[in-house]
Amino acid sequence: MVDSSGGSEAVFVKVSGRVQGVGFRYFTRECARRYGLAGWVRNAVDGTVELVAEGTPAALESLVHDLRQGPRAGLVESCEVCSRPFTGHFDRFEIDY
């Protein structure tokens, strides 16, 4: 969804595979910060990694591209991306513990 104040969008992403215990959250945070995105990433109880990111469509596309590759120690099997309403509630991208 695009907000009226500047073209920002938001996505929820769920990544499965070998994504816990391999630095995936740190990898995600660094990528998101590089692209100027805000939001959070966390390990889910089902063994996946989930995140919310907000920013420009181009930055979100770049992040999702990187997530599909993952860190060296990881192995991404699937990456589900869903649009969600932009909130503007986040001022940076953080790991949610």
C-alpha cells in the first residue's frame, strides 16, 4: 500500500529453510539499514524468520532480493511476501527478541 506522504510501502515477509542459528536476523537488519528501511525482524516459533519492513518500493524490492539469497550459512527454501498498510511507526530497523 502506498501512503500519500511520499510513496512509502510496507511488507510482511516470512522466510523458511535453514534460517535460524545462521545469523539471518543480523543479515536482514544490515540489509534493511543499507536500503534505508525501517521495521523489525524476529525468529518465529515455527523455525521461520519473519519481518516487517517499510520504505520505498525500490528499497523493499532490493531487500526481498537479498532475503531470497540469505547469508552464507543459511539456506532459503521459501520467501513469502505480503503487502501491508504503511504505518510510519518505525524510525529504524531492529531485531525483535
